[in-house]
Amino acid sequence: MIFKAKTFVTRIWRAAPVATTVLFMALAASAVFGVRAAIFWHHHPDWRTQTKDVAPWMTPRFIARAWDLPFGDFLQAINAPMPPPDGPMSLEELAAYRGIPLSQMIDEVNAFIDGSRPAPAEGDAHD
């Protein structure tokens, strides 16, 4: 098997040495970046378990998906228009649309998120 591979490499090298060099460089780069991606994927923590803060750039749909909230209930809680007048709106744009301060909008979102979380069990409380 190794003999056939060596013959194949020798044959393509004689036919096109530059193309063969480029081919092997591309294969090596693919292997390196593939291994890096696999290591990153294996060791990367789940973003859903990390602590997140609500930011002005976030849209209601993003927040509902990131915090696993019921989308319709969430839109009603923050008085978001459905459908939005000019496409997806960030919290900053939504606050301007409603005529309220951004801090109030973020407080409403955080209140809904906190109200949607299940209550901790008796044994889960840490002192």
C-alpha cells in the first residue's frame, strides 16, 4: 500500500511539481486547522451556561432564544410591536420607539428573565 502511494506521489510530482507542492500545503493546512477546530469544539464551554447580561444591541428574538423564553409572552411583556415597523429592532431602537429610557427597557427585560426562571429547590441554596 505504501509502495503504491509513493509511486502515485512520484508520478504527480513529475507531472506538476508546483501543483503537487500546493496540494500538500493545502492538505497540511487543512489538517492543522481541522485539529485546532476539533480541540476548540471539544474544550469550548456551552455559551448557554455562561452568565450573560442584556445589552442594547440585542433584539427581542435573540434574547428569547438566548435565555430560552417564550417569544410571544416576552414581546407582550416588553410592549414590542409585532411585526416591527422597519424590521428587527434592537432594545435601543425599541426604547426609542416606545419613548422610554434604555435603562427602563433593560430593566423590563431583566424582570421578565428573572420571572421566567424556575425557583431554586430547597437544597440548592448556597450560603
